[in-house]
Amino acid sequence: QVQLVESGGGLVQAGGSLRLSCAASRLTFSVYTMGWFRQAPGKEREFVARIRWSDSTTYYADSVKGRFTISRDNAKNTVDLQMNSLKPEDTAVYYCAASLAITPTPGEYIYWGQGTQVTVSS
């Protein structure tokens, strides 16, 4: 059974940084596009960033561009999300996910982690 396990969430003050990590198991990691999504209370799940399997091309939501960086290590089956200059509106549960398509659409992601809470205080 495929597993994606996120870690690294927590509480941070506005302007601070956090690094999330997602470890994949029982997955041919190197052929999947890996994405990060987030969901705040009362809101729909939204795309944050994704990284392509073949050449590590990245794509970001406008709301995080220039502040967040996604990276992957195909040898270690991990994908990270470095989050800098955090804002209170970044508060959400963050999920990593895997897709065979190159897409920001949540519905096209096959496998999902359980999520990790990020809380940014003002």
C-alpha cells in the first residue's frame, strides 16, 4: 500500500519559516509529479506547488510564489516544501500528493498524505 507521510508542521510567527517534508513508500516515486496542497478551515483544498518527475520543473500558486520552494529527492523518495516569509493566511493543513499527470488539479492526484498542520500567528 502506497504511503505518503508529511512532517515538519507547527506553530510559527508571521515572517518566520518552516520546512515540510513528505516521505513516500511503496511508490515508484520517480515517475510521479509531486504536489503540495493546503486546506484551511471552511475552505476548499487548494494547490500550493508541484514538481515534475522528469526534470524537476516547478510550478507555484500565485499566493506563495517567491516565498515557497518545492524540491524533491528521487533517490530518497522525498519531496520538501520550504516556506519563508509566512503569513497568517498560510495557516492550513498541508498535504502532499502524487499524480501521474502534470497538473495543479487536486482531483488528478492519486495518492495523498494525512496532512500536517501549519499555524502562523500574527
